[in-house]
Amino acid sequence: MTKAGTEKKRARRFTAVANGTRDGSGDAPTRKQGAKKDAFQLFADKVRDHKDLESRWAVLQETRVEYFRGKDFVSFLRNHPELKEVLESDKNLEAEDIANILLRKNLLVRCDRVVKTVRPGKKKLSTWPAHLEIYSDQVFSENDAFFAWTFAKRRPLWQTILSFLWPVLTLAICLFPVFPHQCKLLILYSCAGVLFLILSLLFLRCVVFGAIWIILGKRVWLFPNILAEEATLKELFQFWPNKDEEEQPKWTARLFYAIVAVLVILLLRHHAPDEAARARYQKRVSNIIDDVLEWSPRLALSGMMEKQQTVVNVTEANSHPSEGSTASKEEAAPPDGMQEETSSYQPDVEVDENEGVDDHHHDN
């Protein structure tokens, strides 16, 4: 039975190849199939790169994969039907049919959670499990089904360029102490300016939000996507936020935070440093900056030499403690006989001087 089945399959293949060769149309299905494969590959790339399809990373048989949920895929294609235009003739297919084709082309693989029981202390299973395993039935489903991408995500050109620039930047940071003085000043003031700009922007956002929220009861964030992790460059610099769809806050909460803001402002104003304290702090900071900017290998080498010379001098002094102590004692404390002679000699001089003075008066 097995041999007969194998021979039938070979005969069918031979007949199909022969017919395709005779008709001259054997390459048409292959080309069409290759075009469809490329179209679905392009569709999979666009879907994976789209930020509206929520996905996570997990471990699938000792391999990190990016996966999504089946129900999220259906809702994503329902909200973004323009992505189906890549499929050309298959753009009218449903989300389930498209997913099944991706599964057959090995662009997706259906997975299942490894832990299928609720852990102690929890009420339900994890929404996004961290460990997955391959599901036996590779058919699309929306009910607690997970699907992982099987192809490597294409890397943009700018990421490739940055991957080569990171080592150069790291080496430049390490060599910052030996930069010329003008380069140090340029880098210092540039970094300080960027940091000041970021902090000023965040402070302005908070002030505007707090003032509008307290006065009008509306939530308005300037540059709403400035702290977003997965925002595009165009969305990152969006100035005006979207419409506030949340409920208006209560007037009691607004009054409470208004009182708190006034108290904080008064407290900061009362404990603000005076001009003398500000001058001392500025001088201290400027000294630290000057030490960093004026550092050079020559100064470091001279400092090391001075430190080594000091260590040598201390070692030599400690190696002859008896001689040094004896000499110091002799210099500090003269002999007793000399002290007696000196003490006895001084009164004699004074007496002689007095006698000479008295004789001089008598003579006059």
C-alpha cells in the first residue's frame, strides 16, 4: 500500500510537470506564488513595525520572541484596513484567513502559555505570559491564543549607523580629560544647555497643566508625547494634546491642590538662600568645574611624583629614628653645666654694669 501510494504521487508530479512544460505556462503559478509570498512578507513587516499592534517579548523554547494576541490582531486589522492594500488580490480576505496564510508560510507560529493554572495569590492567569510553548494545532483563534513572529525584524539604516558610532562615542567620553580646553568648554556648555532645556520644558509642562487644571478643570499637557517610549519623531514633537475625554475633576480637589501649591510656593520663598549663600555655592561649583577642565596628564604625573617623593622622605625619616631623636633632644635641651654657667654669668654682667655706672656718677 505504501509503495503504491508513493508511485501514484510520483506519477501525479510527473504529469503536472509535463503539462506545465508543454503548455509553457509552468512558470506562471510559480511566479504568482512567489509574488504572493513577497506580498505577505511585506504585509507581515508592516504589521510588525506598526505601533498600534500591542505586543510583548517572551521566551519560546529558550528563544526570545515577540508575540501578540489573536484578538488584538483582529481588532488591529479592523481599525487599519489600509494595510491590506499590500496584499493586492487578497486584500478582501478576513483577518482569520490572512493569519492562517501567515501561519502556513511560517511567518507566524501559534503558541500557548506554559503555566496553565492560576498561581497562588492570583485570581486569573497572566494576560501576557513570560514563557510560551508551541501549540499543537497551528490554526488561528481569538480565544486565549498567542502568535509569535518567526522572522527577524528588519533594522533601519540609522540603527546600523548608530551601532558603529557607539564605540566611537564611548572612546571619546573616556578621552575627555585630554581634550583641548576649548573643546571641554564647548562640550560642557552644550550638555548643560541641553539639560537645562529639558528641565525647563518639563517644568513648563507641569506649571501649565497645574494652572489649567486648577482654574478650568481641564487636563492639558504641552508636548504630550515628549516622555513616550514608543513614539515616532513626528509624534514626539506634537505641541498640542488631543481632546481631554476624562471626567472633570471635583472643585474640592482643585481647591485642595490650589492651597497646597500656594503653601509650597510660600515655603520655598521663605527658605530661599540669600545672595551670600548663592555666591558661595557658585564659587564652590566653579572651583569643581575648573579642576575638571584644567586637569591634564602632566599635572597628574607631577602630583604622582610629589606624592612619591613625600613617601620616600617619610620612609627615610622613619628608618633612622634614634639619630633624629637624639639630635633633636640635644638641640632642644642643652647640658646642665652650660645652663648653670649661663645663669651665673648673667648676674655678674649686670653687677659689673651697675658698678661701672656708679663709678661714672662718682667721677662726675
